[in-house]
Amino acid sequence: MDTSAELPPFATHAVANQPPPFAPRDLWADDAALREAVEREGGGAFTARLQRYGAFAGDGLLALSVDAHRDKPRLRSHDAFGHRIDTVEFHPNYHAIMGAAIEHGVAGLSWHEPAPGAHVARAALSYLHHQSEPGTSCPLTMTHASAPVLRHAPALGEWMRKAAAPHYDGRDVAAADKPGLTLGMGMTEKQGGSDVRANQTVATAIGNDEYELVGHKWFFSAPMSDGFLVLGQAPAGLTCFLLPRWHPHGGKNALRLMRLKDKLGDWSNASSEVEFQNAWAQRVGEEGRGVATIIEMVMLTRLDCMLGSAGEMRMALSQALHHTRHRRAFGKPLAEHALMRNVLADLALESEAATALTIRVAGAIDRAPRDPREAALARIATAIGKYWICKRAPAFVNEAQECLGGAGYVEESLLPRLYRQAPLNSIWEGSGNIQCLDVLRALAREPEAGQALLAELDAARGRDDWLDARIDPLADALSGRTPLPEAQMRSWVERLALALQGALLLRAGSPVAAAFCRSRLGGGHGLGFGTLPDELDFVAIAQRGVPA
């Protein structure tokens, strides 16, 4: 109610026409697209766990995230007496967030409770977590993705068990003294990022699959993890190693933190530059097979890039709808103006399609050990989704900021944090060109990958004319009949991603599937958001996105 008329003269602090606080909000209950996708992909047995974490993510986790981001990690290379300690200090909320996430299974559910659907449920947990606290998603993701790599070294069975355990221990002590462990990774060096074969770290064997490493890692994420999967040049070539923070025979390992990176976003998470000065490491896999050994970790972290971007879009949509439903302009709520309805519906379409594709890939990964076609689909669809979904996130979040106007540029709205975070996932674990080249390579070397994609599209034939018109040109390339030029791969992967999203929405019976196909596949959409064709039901699409 406007109380300005009741205020005494010169009173200036009447607050009116402002939305109520966003939190508490149940991120699981609000998200019909996520709930349906989890059930569709076989994760329904974990619904109760997802309900609990969705409620926490939209309330307690959001509250904890504020100071975890505002109070950035700090490097302490030495103690007060001049001893080298190589420690990163975090706000206490960081440790509280990590503890809650690991306890609920964000990092280890797939391995700690390896039932059918566990990968799908773990993906949904990561999606929910990332909406409220994306920085900690980095160590959580790497811990989860490290498990299949550690399997290559039977001697590291205890590391794998503790990485999967629902226990967090933030103390800087030896791994043997902890009930649960976190893992990081270090591949990027100054002379090469995605070109990891150019790495110059030298690994010298000292017996019993043990090595000493000398080198410089230019980007080393989550440096307070208990151990790190790294690549180094052994006598037989590039090799994968586990390098612990503490030497197994006592004392700190010779891992020197040179500095923390001053990053655009991802502020709650520390990223560092390090040197190995004869640091002790355990070989994982065969010498000279480093890339082949670590590749499954890379695929799983790429899935989490998709999850992160889809989660960021989802939270940005939620913030935009919350604000516009309560904020009034020109006599009515913003959300009731025709042009704003178009924008909100367009964002809702994009978000649901991103969620559907991401959880579909998680389902393929879950079934991959039992189904060769799902395994082939997982390999190529991960690169497709990583390219397209991560590419869409920055523009999406910026459009959501515009829905809030100036308030969307202020930290309290959460959107500046999301906007800083949004470019990360398109860069981390291989930028856009790398993903498109991976698609090109997979189609050339693995005919089953193209066949799996074509089967996924064919399963939706006859349900939408716009999609049918897109499938035939794609089919020639997916079947190997038409060669694909490298210079056109971004355009081609984009078309494939949109067709795949449309097919998934149609097969799922989503009420927004026809609108997605009409706009994204049928030429009824411009280059910016808010350009949907007028015949679509904007209100119904937005209401499905986030219920009022």
C-alpha cells in the first residue's frame, strides 16, 4: 500500500513499488521442467533427496553464498615466522557450503550410491546448487569427475572411496587423517591451454609408480583440494598423476602457490598459479597415456559446465519473473506488458530447452556402461551441449538484468554475480572451437556417434513440421554421406543443438515444444531475446517457467 500521503512533510523514505525478497524459494518445486526431466531420465528414486536440496538451495544456500563471494579467498604463502605454508583462507561460509553440498551428494552421489539414475540425480543436485552458489561448483565438479580416473590406479582405492564419501573436512591435513577428500586438477600451462600435449612439466620416476614433478601450472583450480590430477611429461610421454597436497611420508608436498588469479567472476572459489619443485606424485594409468586416462574426467566436467550454464539461466529467469510480477510501471505489473511478456516467454523457452538437453546427457552418461548407443550419444552430445548452452548463458543473463533495469546491475539482485559467472563455462574445459572440433572428430572417427544422434532426432519425426525440415539436411552429415568443413562447424553444431533440443521437448510432451520449434527452427525468431512470433501464448510459457 502507498503510504506516502500519510508521511509528514519532507519525509523522504517511503518505500513503494518494490518486489518482496526472492528467498525463501523452493528451487525444486518451482521447476517443472527439471522434475519431469529427472523422472524421464531415470532419477525418480532420488526425488526426496532432490526436494530437500531444492528447498535448501533457494533459502539457506543463497544466504550463505553472499559472504562466500564478497569475502574472496586469500593466499597465505608463509606463516608469521617465515615458514612456507601455501594455504588459502576462505570465509567460514565457504566451508559451510562445501559441507552441505557434499553431505547431500553434489560431489559423490554417483559413486557413493551407484544405483541406476544416480548420475541423473547427481546432475540435478549440481544444477540446483549452481543456481545459488556457482563458485563452489568448481571443486565439487572436479571431485565428482575424478573418481573414474582414480580407478586406473588400484593403489588409490582409498582416495576414490573418500572422494565419493558424503563427508567434508576443510582442514589442511594429510589425506589419511580425513574421512572425506576433495580433488582438483591442473593441466593448463603458460605455453598451452587446450593444447595439453604441449605441457612441459617433467616427471621423473623414483620407483613403485612414484614420480617427482617439476613444472609450472598456469591455471590450477581449487588449490586447497586434498589432491590434484595433473599431466606431466614422463619418459614415455604425457602421463596422468595424482599429486597430493601432503607428502604420503609426512609433511607438505613441494607444491608452491605462486599467486591467486584475479578473475572476472567465480569469486568464492580460489584459482591459482603453482610450481612443482620435485613434488611427489603417484602415476595414474600408463605412461604416455595421460590424455586417454584423464578424458573421462574431462567429459564429466563438461557435463557440469552445461549444468552450470543451465542453472545460471534458470536462476536468472526466476529473478526476472519474480521482479516483473511485482514491479509496476505505467499502471500495471511489468509482466503484464505485451513486450515484456515476449521477453519473459522467450527466456523461459531457452531455459527449459537447456535443462532438457543437459539432463538428457546426464541420463546417457548414467546408462552408458550398459548401453553402447547411450555411450556414443553421451560422448558427442556432451560437446554439442557444452558449446551451445554455455554460449547462450551470458546473453541470457544480460537479458534478465534488463528485465530488472538498474536493479539488475546492483549486487543485491544476484544478477551481477550470475553475469560475471556466465562466461566461465564456455571457456573452462575447452572453449567453443574445441567443442566443435570434438564433434567433427567424433563424426569422422566414430560412426556410432552420428547414428546415435540421428536416432535421437528420428524418434521425434512426424511431431513438428519445422523439426522434420531440419532433420534431413542434418542426416546426411550424421550418416557420413556429406563431409563437414571445419570452418562451418560452429554454424553446424548450432543447428544440431537446436534440432536436438526441439526433438527432446517434443518427445517429452512439453507444452512449450511447439513454441520452441516455431521460434528456433521455423524462422520465427530474431537474433535477440523478446522476438518470438506473436501467435504464441507468452503468459502460459512464462507461467510454466516459474509459477507465480
